[in-house]
Amino acid sequence: MRNGVTIGQAAAFVGVTVKTVRHYHKLGLVEEPERDSSGYRRYGSAELLRLVQARTLAAAGVPLAEIGPLLDADAARFAAALADVERQLTERIEELIARRDTLHRLADGDRALLPDRAVALLERMPGLGFPTDEVAATREGWVLAKALVPEGFDDYLTHIEHALDDPRFVALFKRGVEAAAWEPDDPRIDELATAFADHCLANPAQLKIVTGLQARTEAATRYQLIAHHGEEQGSATARLVALLETKLRSAGVRIPGPASH
């Protein structure tokens, strides 16, 4: 009768489950002992040592497929392999830290999707008299703009920063927000569109707020998605934007239309 312990005892001594021990056998990491005269497999010190080594390497993050060659390697190969595992673990740690940071930014609201400059502008808008709903709509539009036209977004924010320092622009913008409650055929919509177009044409930097988010490719599609986000077809806001775009096109400003390329 061979001295040793049962598979259940071996698993308990090593700190793994019986299922794990059998999996190690299946992968060839630890040889399965022969059965004794009683029909039981008895684990001796050699098998227990091998189990401990396999469990330790697995807990350190070494893929199971690589543990067998490691256990059979000489000292130099073992050290080199461990260094490679450490490098892989470091990369995983850095990736997890980056994911955690993203979660922290998500918990902080807008900063997960927008740069700090954009967040600062959004936080400034309520103090200028913009309602919460408009700030939320602006936030959504900027998230779209950053994703669809990333190469122009920083310049766009710069134009917005300057425009919010202009009382006339702010007044027109706020009037546009109020227009959302008007009837689509309200004559004030045409007056507001004309006033906004005239102001933009007289202030080229602010005109770039309208023209600056035109992507280099698929310009019409991307522009339309950004400029008309959240609009209800046939609404006063949709008519105001359409009139403004028409007036600017009439003045020679390039603004993609639904069918342009």
C-alpha cells in the first residue's frame, strides 16, 4: 500500500478544489498518481509539491497553458518566463487602472465624454440664463460633435468661449431657445433667423460656430446629424435652423444640405 493522501486531502492541503486538481491532470501539469491496492490514487510529496507550484503560478496570472513548460524549464528559462508574465500583468494592471479612471469620470458626469473645456462651458451656461433643458441638449450635441468631427472640436470650443462673452450672441441664442415654444409659422422666427444670420455674417469667428463642424468626409451626413440633433420635424426650432442655414447659403456661406456632398 502506497503512502500518501487522497485527492480530496491533496486539494485541501494545497488550497484548491478537487475539480482544479483533476483539471491540472487533464492539462498535464501534474501527473496523476497510480492507484494503490485499494483502488485509490494516493498523492505523495512530489505530487503535492507540483500542485503547489502550479497553483502558485496560476494565482500569479500565468496562463495554464504556459505553466507546464515553466515547471519543466531550467532556472534561466524560468526567470525569463516569469519576467514576461510580469510584463503582461503590468499591462493588464495599466488597462484596469485606465478603465477605473473612466468609471470615475463617468461618475463625474460629462467628463467621461467631453473634455474639461467643454464641461466648463456647460457649467457656465446656467449663469448666463440658459435653462437646464437647453444645457442638456447642448451637452448631447457636443458629445455628437466630438465623436463625429473630432479634428474640429477644439477650435469649435474656442469659438463658443468667445461667443459666450458677446452679449448680443448670448441674447440671440437665448431667443432661439425661447423660439422652441413658438408655433412653426410664427413670423418672429423669420425675424430671428435674419437677425442671427446678420450677426454671424458680421462676426466671422462666430460664423465658424455654424460652419466649423463640417467633417472632411461625409460632410453633409455628419453636419446634419450634429446641427439638427434633437429637433422635431416641422417644429419652430427646425424652421428657425432651416431659415438660418438658407440665409447663410444665400450670402455665400457653405453649409451642407441634406443631399450635398
